[in-house]
Amino acid sequence: MQWFNDFYALIAKTKLAPWLNVLPAQLSHWYKDALHGDFKQWQKVLDHLPKTQTTQVNLQSAVAIGAADELSDGARQRLEVLLKQLMPWRKGPFDIHGLHIDTEWRSDWKWDRVLPHLAPLQHRTVLDVGCGSGYHLWRMRGAGAELVVGIDPSQLFFCQFQAIKHFHPDPAVHLLPIGIDDMPELKSFDTVFSMGVLYHRRSPLDFLQQLKNQLRPGGQLVLETLVVPGDAQTVLVPTDRYAKMRNVWFIPSTAALELWLQRIGFTDVRVVDLNQTSLDEQRATEWMQNESLVDFLDPTDHSKTIEGYPAPLRAVIVATA
Ligand SMILES: C[S@@+](CC[C@H](N)C(=O)[O-])C[C@H]1O[C@@H](n2cnc3c(N)ncnc32)[C@H](O)[C@@H]1O
């Protein structure tokens, strides 16, 4: 599997080398399981992507790869048809040789909220747990990270990432299709991000411990998650769905989250941003035509979800391992 061989070679002589004791076997198992149905179709899309000369790459203020005049209009239309076979595109946006992939989320807005609070990423090895299609991996690289590794078990998001990487095969940016439970305790990353994942975990404190287990002592955790108003003992456990999502388990207040992080042993825990998700940040587009935030809110009162819970409010928290 060429996708991963480069990564294995890259980490063989680094502090991530112990990962090689388990990762190749996990990924070859994953590949055998993946090779059916939709995944095969998505592979065909990747195989048909045009080979282009990419002279311009902007990862600092966007994810914009390749100039428009490096692809003919006809080739760009064919590219659009191909990439639309990888819908829904949720996290982005991406610009590929003048083709704008207008994703459901303005993930660039999240990045703008996170970036000012990061320990500078230069020379750092970073991990993004639950990275989706990898939008933020590119922005982390654009902010100077030396090596960027994302993990996300979704096969579709892996294929979307590979489609983008096809046009900018940066050897320092990788997405591995595994979950956090598959990772050994590497205690080596300088920065660990986990954005939009905590509330999907049934055991949130165990998850925070898993994140800590990936950080070197002194490394920075960057956590972004849904929160509710309230004190250190306030945690919302939806009785069924939250904003139509079945897989939301715990939504703490920021004070509760700070307490959880301190109990796990993080220090210098700081809430650095609080943001009510707007209908401009999460919406249906040509590239994601399913329901989106407007359909998840009470139509008569957008301060509530359709189930009557507080509407999505998201916090960014940083902490030191
Ligand atoms: C709401 S998305 C967040 C994507 C991105 N981090 C962002 O903030 O825009 C949550 C992601 O977590 C991933 N995920 C779910 N379970 C996971 C696990 N056990 N380990 C790692 N990622 C997981 C999902 O596949 C999904 O892409």
C-alpha cells in the first residue's frame, strides 16, 4: 500500500518509530476490509484524477492548490464531476486549480478561532484526532508544522484527503484511517488537536486520557467541542438525539470541561474561544446537499435545537500535558 509506505519510512528513525510495531498490521487489515462497495468506487475516482503541474500552493490563508490556468476549462469540468462522486464534502473549503469545493462547513473559520492560541507550530510534530477530510491538516502544515498526522476512521474522508493530496503530495502531511483506540501510547507529539470529537465519545474522560497519552510532557492539547452554559457540575446528556445526531453523549459546560482536564492531569487549562455556530458556518451547499444546521434547529427559535436543547455552542480549550 503505497499510501502508507512513505509514512512508515518517514517515521522509522523518529520518536514515532514505536508506532511501527502495530500500525502496518492494522492498516493492512483495514485495507482488506475496505476493498468493497463504495470504497472501490472512490478508488476509481482517485485513479482518474488528472495529473497537473502545480506551481502555486497556499496553505496559509486557505487550502488553495494549483492555479486555474494549469487546467483547461474542460479538464476542470471533468474534475468537478469526479470530485462530486466523493460527496458529501463536509469540511473545507478547498480550491483545486480554480475549482472551488464549497463544503458544508467553513472549517477555515474554526481554524481562525484556533490559530491565535497555538504554541507556534514550527518544528512541531502534530496529531489531529478525528481530522475528517483533513482540511485542518493542511492549515497546520501551512502554519509551519514539520510533520502533520491525522487519524480518522471514515473511508470517505480518507478518499477525500487522498484526492486533495493527489494535487499536492506533501510528504509531511498524512491521514491514517484508524481511530484513537487503535493508537499505542506514543507520548511523543508536540501538539495534539481534537476538534469536534469529544461529544461523540461514550467515555469522554477516557478519551481525554487517550489524547494525553499521545503528548510528550509539556506538549499542547487543543480541544474544540460543543459546550452548554453552566457550572462545573453541568453536563448535558441528551435523552435521545442532539441536533438530530444519534451519537452525541456528553456536552459539558466549559467549567466542567476544565475540571475534567485538570482531573486527567493537564495543567494551564484555558478556555480561549466560545462561539455560537451560525447558519453561515454550517449550511447545505452544492457539495453537501443533505440537511444541515438550519434543519437541526427549532424553526421558531434558533437558540434551541429541534429537540429543545441549547443550540450548538463551541469552545476551544488549550492545555498542557
Ligand atoms: C465532527 S467531525 C470533526 C472533523 C474536524 N476535526 C473538524 O473539526 O472539522 C468528527 C470526526 O471524528 C471522527 N471520529 C469518530 N470516531 C473517531 C475515533 N474513534 N477516532 C478518531 N476519529 C474519530 C469522525 O469520523 C469524524 O470525521
